[in-house]
Amino acid sequence: MVTRLLGLGQLDRLLRSGACFVQQAMVLHASRTGEAPIVAVRRIGSALTFERVWEETGCRQVIASLARGRGHRFALERAVFVVVLHRLMRGGSDLAADRWREEYRIAGCEQLDLITCIARLAGSARSCQSRSRTKRRRLRRAA
């Protein structure tokens, strides 16, 4: 059979037409055996678009100025940005926002531990509420 195909020149034609599938087969084989490099894909479109709106509306500057001098040891503005973007794009809990963020490439958020940031903010809010209650009690007593 092979000699008959060789004589007719069809073996060369058959090999040429099958060559395009060889590369695909090699890639699939490398993927299955773990020989192919692992590539991470991150989305950028919505983050870039919202980043521009965030800048042009002045949200970044307002949050940064309010956070200045508060002693936060994390990028508060970036944490707020991620939470707001997540609520606009998908919605859900802050824990879901942290997992969702991993799919996106958001400038300044690569090392951001969103859950820790939110926990610290919640602690600060509780502390502020407590101080506010104490202040109101003192005012009532004084009156």
C-alpha cells in the first residue's frame, strides 16, 4: 500500500495535508502531560474604563485626601476602587470581590490583600462608632 502511494506521489500530499494537525496534536499532548507553559489570562477592559471615570470624576483624589493622615498601612483608595468596580461588574460580598479581582489586571492592586483591608476598615468604623456613642453620652450627661 505504501509503495503504491509513494509511486503515485500521494504519500507526500497526504503528509503535507496532515502536517497542520501535527502541531495541534503536539500542543494538546504537551498540555495534557504538563510540558506546556502555564499562561495566566487577566481581563483589563472594564478596569481601564472605570479607572478613567474614577480619575475624571475626582474619586481618586477625594478618597486619597480623606485617607491621608489616617495611618492606614494599605492602599485605601485602591481597595475602595476594587470594591466599587466589583459591585458595578458583578456584585456580591467583599470576599467574592477578592476572588473576582484575581481575574482582572488592576493597576496598583497586585499586592493588595483586600480581605485584610476590609477587616481593618470595619474595625476602624466600629471604633469610630464607639467613640461617637461615648461622645454623645458625655454630652447628655453634661446637659
